[in-house]
Amino acid sequence: MPYLLPLIEDGTTWAALEACELVGILGDPVSIPVLRKALGRDSNIDGLDVEILGALEELHDPGGPWIYPMLNDPSPKRRGFACQYVGIVRDHQALPLIISLLDDPDEDVRRFAVNSLVKFKDDKPSTLVDPIFYKLVMGHESHIRVAVLRSFMQCCDPFYIPFFITALRDPYYLCRSVAIDSLKEVDFVNLGRYLDSMAGESHSDVQRTISAWRDFLHRQS
């Protein structure tokens, strides 16, 4: 194991990728501080940070205060990887910082923040996280609402049905379209009823979405 850590610390050769994978497989917690220090730094090796995240997850690193300064780092790259890691370890102490990054000037960081929030639910309703989700769907900027809904759609969990139903009345047309597509995945039985509730929809893109699903439902009947 000791011979692998200098490769990760150096981070300038492709061997660092294999070293990260190996330390995760071997499960030696001694490598955790080295991996933490290497996360998000400048490197010419594509995919190294992803491998570091994977190794830390394999090693069951509990996260903690070491990651908090990185969430406020001047580098969007470092903020983004810190967001991803907080989602992996589900560190509830970091939730206020993750929420603040929903308004980050960098689009990728905002997306990582949304995806991290979704991971906090972990298929279980949470009195701490659910109100945050409702606030995001109901009252945030349109691009955040769309990102949240798309993240929920990936989970394919009936828990999110109320969010999608709410989004059928979203002022942003793309949210309404995503909500229709999402309800198809989590509540197909009642999809026709949801479409009927949108009879007065006027936006052409949403109308096309409705028409496509009406045609599909008709073929299935």
C-alpha cells in the first residue's frame, strides 16, 4: 500500500488513476488523508477526481469539517467536487452550504448542489430535506426548478409525485413538460388524469408533450 500513496500525491501520471482504484479496493484507511488532499487540485489527468471520489466512497470516509472550506473555494472545480462528496457521505451539517451553492455563479456547481440534495433523501422521507425540496420546486429560479425535477425523475420514486403534480402548474413551460414526463415514470396509471387537468395548457411545447402522451395512452388502451 505505501507505494501507491506517492502516485496519488504526485497526481501527474496515469498511474494515479490506478492507484486510487487500488486503495479503494484494498480498503486501507491510511490513504484517506492523501485522497482528501488530492481532491479537486489542478491535475493534467482527466478523471482523477472522479477516481478519488470513488476511492473515498469505497473507504467509507465519513466526511466532516475538512470538506467545508472546499465548498467555498474560489475554484468552481473544487466547489463542484466538494458538492459531490457531501452528497456521497450525506453530511447533514453541510446542508446549509449546499443550499447556498444553488445560487453559485457556475452552472456545473449549481447542478452538483441539486444532485447532492437529492442523494440526501436516500429513498426515505426526511423532515429536514423535504421542505428544502418543496422550496426549490415552488420558489427558486427556473433553471434550478428544472434541474431539481430532472434529478427527481432519475430517482423514479413515487415519493416525488406531489412535486411533479405541483410542477404541472409551474410558470416555466419546461418544468411542466418535465413534470409530465416524470409522472409517466412514477404514476403511469394516473397519467391520463394529470393530462386532463392540463386541458387549458397553451404553450406549444407543453401541448406537444401532452399530445405525445395522449397518443401513447390511446395505443396502450
